[in-house]
Amino acid sequence: MDNWVQTTIEVGDRPENPPHRIALCITELNVGGAERFLVELATRLSRSLFEPAVYCLGRRPHGPSETLIARLAAANVPVRFFDACGVCDGFRVLRQLRNEFRRQRPALVQTFLWHANVLGTLAARALANPANHQSRVPIVTGLRVAEPVRRWRRPIERWAGRWADRHVAVSEGVARFARERIGLAAEKIVVIPNGVDVERFPAPAIDPQSLGVRPGRRFLLFVGRLDKQDQKGASQLIEYAPMLLNKLEEHDLVLVGDGPAAEALRRRTAQLGLQDRVHWLGWRGDLPGILAAADLLIAPSRWEGMSNIVLEAMASGKPVVARAAEGISELLADQPEQKFAIHDWLGFIDRIVVVASDVALQLRLGKLNRAKAEISFRLDQTIARYERLYADLIEGSQRQFSSKMRETKNNRK
């Protein structure tokens, strides 16, 4: 049990009417949208109703991602790491995860990200919880993105998904992708959009000079993981950066994020002669302050689920210029001037220039975005919808258990 960050409550220590134990299973806990949401969910679930524990298939992260673990620890949420680092660890992790579920007796299992969706479902599919009067434990998977690459994953996810009770998609676009591309059962898919803690935004603006921006200049902001699939569109953005920055002589471009493609992107920036106007910051823990100082957020994602950074920009009262990937289209549904078709890069660049050049337009769009975040995408609303889903599934499982017990009793007469 050395990999437990916190000691878990043993079964014998339970109070008379305990909250329902919830197992939250995720592939890794590096900084990312799914990982950050899991932490929000684990720390905000009603403790009178639910007692969460986190199961991470990968290794314990170091550096910026440790902030997620610290938040879980501060909220008294136990975390178990299984140290998986490749396909060869799959069977070992599956066995250990199944044993942990049996020992902890969760009333419901919620998984996030592809590996955890598959292994978590397989580990929990035959799980029962007599202590909660359940003949089987409900399983909920998390569908966070509509990924067009790595198609080999789809039949595996479809096969494992047979044992899940619900699949939570973060947007209608992801739900449609799950039905049409993965082949998950439509009746099992529910949509619960991401939410943003609007109370954290807007934050006090950071000094742009601390980011490398020269005095008197303004900046455009990009935030995202720099992966080799270029999901967030950073590579394409750098290729169009000379055109963009030539049209915006008073603006620089600031990029927040890290990943396997980071070094290659920095080299390409230097090759294009943009090192004085393009600033690579890596991962930052002061993103709300950076958002507050930016003129606007650029979101050139090639595919998405429901972008957390777009939500945070909206909550900050900032305009967004985004490509119409899944989820983003829904966030900006009534704001066509803030989004463009996936393949329309010239239109995308022109719109960035229009918004960046017009302070009055920035204020108008930012005000509309803030209002929409407050009304439709509050984090407390999102957490409440998860709580209702969990309560309904656990109650349904308990009713099924009671029915089977009555049937067994009648058969014995």
C-alpha cells in the first residue's frame, strides 16, 4: 500500500449511515483538462452524500502537476497510483485495480480518459457491494474529447463500454462522436458540460513584462498541451504567426503549455525569426492573471471536447477567437464572430486581427462571454448534475438488489 498518498478508511471504520464511496479512476494526474476536472469533482462532491477516492493508473507526477495532488490531500481525498508506464503493465494494473475495488467497496465507479475507461470498467464490471445493498456497482465512463486519430482505440472502447451504465460526454459534439464513430449505445450517453468556477475570475492582471512582453506592447494568448498530434493547433498557429504578427505590429504572441512537441515548436519559432515576439512560458500556475492581462484568447484546436481554457477566458470577461471544434461551437453558439470553421485559417487570422484591433469590440464580446459563463457554465451546476446522476444510479442498483433479495426469499418458501 506504499502508493497511497493518504491512508484510506477501512471498511470496519464506517459510521452507521455513511456516505456512498465513489471510486474516481483516471489514466494520469498530470496537468490537463480531465485531470483538473477530476480534482474539482473529488473536492466538491457533497461529503454528506459521497466519499470519493482517486485511483490513478500512471505514476505519481512531479513538478506543476503536484498541485493537483496537494489539493486532493488538503480535501482529505485518498489517491492510489499504480505506476503503469506502458501496455505491458495493463494486466498487472487491471488485477491490482480489481483488488482495490473489492477492498474499498465503492458504491459507484467513475472513470476518465481512454485507458481508465477500459481498465476501470473491466475491473468494476463484476463488482458487488453488499454493504450498500447493491448486487452490482454502477459504472460511469467519462468521454472528454472527440479524437479523430488513433482509431484502433474505438472497437476496444466499444467492447468495454458494454458493461458501463452511463457514458458522460462533455458536449453534444462528443456525444455525437461517441454514437456515430465509437458506436456506444445512445441510451447510455448523457451530456454534462464542463463548468468553470466563476468566482476565481477575473483575477488581477499580471505584468506583461514578466512574460517577456516589452513595455507598451499588448499580447494574444494561446494555452494548451503541445503534443505531436497537434490537437490544440499550436504548430499550425506558429506557421501562420508571421502573417498574424505582421498585421498586428503592437502585439506579441504568448503561449502557455508544454508537452512532447515543445522543443520542436521553439526551434521553428526561431527559424521563422519570431523569437522577439513569440514567448513560450511552459506550464504556469498563474493562468487567471495571464488571462486578465491578454487582449484575447486564441483557440485553434483541431478537435476538442469542451475547452476548459475557453471557459476560463469567458469567465475572465475576455473575447475568444476559436476554430469551431467540438464543444467550442456550443460554448460560442450565439457568437459566430468568435469562431471559424476548422479549415478556414485565413478567416481565422483575419478575425483575430479585427478583434485585437478594436478595444470596444473586445469589451463587448468579453461582457457577453462573462454573462454566458455565469448563467450556463457554472462549476457548481456541473457538480450538482454529477451528484444527481450518481444518486440515481446507486438508488437504482439498490432497488435491483432489494428486488433480487425478495425474489430469492420467495423462492425459498
